[in-house]
Amino acid sequence: MTYTDLFENDDMKLINLLSQDGAAYYHGKILDAFTADMYLSRCISELSWEHDRAFIYGKEIVTKRKIAWYADKPVSYTYSGYTKRALVWPDFLCELKQVVESHCGEVFNSCLGNLYSSGEEGMSWHSDAEKDLVENGAIGALTLGGERKFSFKHKQTGESVSLTLEHGSLLIMKGATQANWLHSLPKTKKDVGPRVSLTFRQMR
């Protein structure tokens, strides 16, 4: 695999995890354990979680995982055949957005949160390429809670890359990643705690 080096705002050298057709950078833990624990607790108890719904092959699917959608304004967002309306940021989520932005040099105007109550809940292969998102825009995924495997797979070659997302860590996906790669959060039988993934996005 050929790696591309990149210097981000963290004053550290980051390596592109993807060999071609996109860019993904793992910043590692950007929050200490105490702070990450505090934000995890607040996310679980204070965000407006609901089960996600999607149309797959003409059938309505209700997911085990829950989602919460926030943005600068109460905008609408459509994916998998459903339109959702964002809530306005709570103060603590704004704080996390600013932390993420300071580490990656990007500016985000929305966040889709995912709550996985255990390792039995995951996400199958997909890409975040909805028309409401800025084309080739950045997505910043902040992990809070149970450590989980996260995988990429190239749409044409089938090449795969995996890593473990740690409690309090940040993963940035940008460029043509969504056009050329799928990603997933595999289910696991390991005894892992609840996990919140805050995916900060750039909406049109």
C-alpha cells in the first residue's frame, strides 16, 4: 500500500489510511478519558435519540441502533428514503464540534449521531454520499464509548482497510472517499459497552 503523508492542525504527522481514491486520517484520542466519559454520558442522556428507519429493497427496516440529528438550523436531510429534520445544537454538542474542527481544520454545520447500545448493533457496508451533503466534503467521526472495529472497502477493487476506533478518538474522511469507498461498523460478540458516534458533516 502506498501511503500519503499529511500534516493536519494537530502538529503531528498523519497517514492516509486509504491507498487511492480518497483520504481518511485517524487522529487517535483527542479527548482524555475523564472528558470523553463525561461527554458520553451527556450524549446518551441528553440527545434526542430515535430508532432509524430506512427503505431497503422496497421494505421498511427499523434499526436497533438509534440516531440523533443536529445542525446550525432546523434543516431537512434525506437518506434511505426518509426525510429527517435536524434539531438545533445543544451547547455541549457545539463544544465538541469546535474541538473536532480545531483538530482537523474543517468547518461543520451538522451532526448525525449514532447510538449503539452493545456490540450486537452495527452498520453494514455503505457510503455517505447523499445529495444533501457537500460533494467531496469532510466527515469527522468522534467515537465515545466502547472501542469498535471500523472497516473500509474499495468499491471497485475490493481492497479493505480496518482499524479500531478508541474512546475519545477522531477519524476524518474527506475528498473522494465516499464516491470510491464503502465503510462499515461490524457487529461483535465481544462484551463492549455502549458507543456513540458523532459524525460531523458539511451540508449544502
